[in-house]
Amino acid sequence: MQPPEPDPSVNPQKSRRGLARIWHAGGYSLAGLRAGWQEAAFRQEVWMAVVLVPAAFWVGQGWLARSVLIGTVVFVLVVELLNSGIEAAIDRVGPEWHLHAKRAKDMGSAAVLLSLLLCGGTWVAALWQRIAP
């Protein structure tokens, strides 16, 4: 039995198939990156990535180390975008203060902090290995 066709009035993306779906999904992803660029923290982390990704080719000894260094930088960007999405969704509900809204925003911020600590720790360890005698 075939699943029912999605209602196109809700979201036209749900009724797309094949390359059209991929094409439009790519457009939504680019729109998400443009929206992320409006956030100061995301811009700062992108500039950090502009410096650190090329540096990974000097700091990392071997393809695995380079991949981990670059991966931690990309992970920070991903977590920042997710945090911004959480904040935008909560702000959409309403501007008034609510304990659950604060908790969700605080946990998103904590996720960004942990990703930054992971990235920083990984880079410090790799730099130590690179420059230590």
C-alpha cells in the first residue's frame, strides 16, 4: 500500500521527488547558511574556520589528524547553526520570558560551549604534538 500523498498546501517540498527535491533542498540549505551569517557568533566562527582549516594542514600530522582538526571546526559551525535555529523557533513562539524557553536557549548555548571546548582541546593537543620535542 502506498503512503498518502502529502498535502502540497502545507509544504511544497513534501510533494517533490528526485532531482527537484534535491535542488530545492540545496536552496533551503543555502538560505540557512545566509540566515546563519546574520548571527554574529556564526560569523566569528566562520572567520575562525577560515584560519584553522588551512592551519590543519600544517598542524595535523597525517590525513586522520587533519580530518579530526577540520571536523572539530565544522562541528562548532554545525552546533552554532542548530543553536540559532532553536533560538529562532523559540523567539517565533513569543517574546515573553518563560522558564522552558530559557532552559532550551541555555542548553543550546551550553552545546556551543562544549563544541568550542572540544575544538580548542583538540587543537591544543595537536599543536602540542606538533611543536613539543
